Amino acid sequence: MQNEKKNLSERFLDFGARIIKLVIKLNKTSVGRHIGKQLMRSSTSAGANYEEACGAESRADFIHKMQVVLKEMRETLYWLKLIEKSPLVSVENLISLLNECEELIRIVAKSVITAKERAK
């Protein structure tokens, strides 16, 4: 289980670093800056909140923190899809980020469901 946590921690860290690189590429217009700030906030917050969940004080605390991670990742997915629909960067720059974001959402959602079932 410790390896799974480390792997997921690394995935969130790598995802955040890739988002930073994407934001640097965004057009320096007011639109690009706005979307970039929102994307940076939600994506990096997800990783930080995941680390908080790993140190949760109780199952309820873990569930709550993981729900925050899920919320931030869903927001991140929204911003990535918005970038995809706009001419800010090429779609090739987004495909793997969109895929990783969706996979992380599925992992976190399953973790929340499992933790809730075990809490019963």
C-alpha cells in the first residue's frame, strides 16, 4: 500500500509539473493569464490535498480530504477542456494531460467510494 501511495503522490507531482509547463506556454493575453491561474490553482491544490489525505487523522478526515482532491481535479479537467476548445495551445499539448487528469479522477473517486464503504 505504501508503494501505491508513493506512486500516486509522484503522479500528482508530475501532473502539477506538467501543468506548470502548459501554463508557461499559454498565450500571454488576459484570457490566457486568467485560465492559467485557475488551472495552476486547482491542479497544484489537488496534489497538496492528496498529501494531506495521506496524513489524515481519521477515516472521516481522509474521506473529506480526498473529496477535496476530487473537486480540484474535476475543476482542473474543466479548465483543460476549455483550453482544448479554445485556440490557446495546440491540442497535441493537451491529450496526455487530459488522459492523466481523467485517470487520476477515476482513481480518487474509487478511493473515496472504497473509504466510505469501509466506514459503514
